[in-house]
Amino acid sequence: MITDIYKNIGILGGTFDPPHKGHVYISNLAIKNLRLEKLFWAVTRQNPLKKFIPSISEKKRIFLCKKIIKKNSKIKILNTKNIKKPDLTINIIKSVKKTLSSKVQLFFIIGADNLIDFHKWQNYKKIFELCTIVIINRPGYKKVAMKSLAAKKFANFKINISILKRRRLKKNEWIYVNNKGLNLSSSRLRISL
């Protein structure tokens, strides 16, 4: 259970098959830019939109995640064992929200490549409502991501990250973080292994 002693909490979800320095890079970027007290990695069994089964067992991926983040006290692994259908982001968000006070700002971090098909995620509109979506730029994805159905649907709610310093964010607001970025992906790493 996550306590409400924090003001800003983030979640980075994915299969982490395998976890890599790109995950750590965007985590540290999110921690710094969003002033997160904690960022939780939600390691899922499988991506519901992808047919392939992860090449590494869930238990081994959690072990590798713990190993790669062991020096960063602000990143923790989210325990998803008691979440019904934890491969669905909406279920993770709802479960975490139940453990937080209304004073806590919850951020869900995704790479720009994920925004392209975000409209296919179960209850994607509700995800925007329950937390602040933070899209981290990935080289070569910004144009396509910003033309995505979700980006168009919520275009009027897109805000600049500097607003975080002035006020709490409102329902449906989302942020695109422009950064140089690392173009790493777990699928590319699997191919090269």
C-alpha cells in the first residue's frame, strides 16, 4: 500500500522485457521534472496490445528491475499481486488511487511511441481523468504521437510542464516532455541479445 505522505507520485508501466537504461533515463527525467517523491515501476505480465509473450519470466523481470534501480531510492517496484487484471493500466491506476489521499498528484509516464496507440488502451479516456499523463519524447516519434487520436481528443488539455510549479494540475490535463531522449526499446534489446 502506498501512503499519502507524498505529494507527487509517478507510475511507469510496462513489461520491462528486459529493463534497460532507457527506463532508468526516463524515470530520472520524470523524477526531476515532475518533482516526484516516488516513481513506481508497474511490471506487467504482458502488453494487452501485443501478441508476443515476454521472453523473460515475470519473476525474472522484477528481479532485473530491482537490480537496475537498486541505487535509486526514489524508484520502487509496485506490487501488483492484489490488482485484478494488472496488465490493464486502468486497473493499476484505480488501485493506486484508492491508496492515496486527494492531496497527492498522480502521474502516469509513457514514452511518445505509446501515445500513438493510446486510444486502444482499455478506458483510455478514464486514465486521462484519473491521473496526469506525462509523455516523454522519444527521437522520431513526436510528429506521429501528436497526430494520434488521443492527442487530438485531449489537445485542449495539453499543458506546459512549467504550470506544475504554479498550481496543481486539473482533470484531463497532460504534458509532453521535450527532451533529447534515448532511442532504446526492450524489443530492440531482445533482437540484439
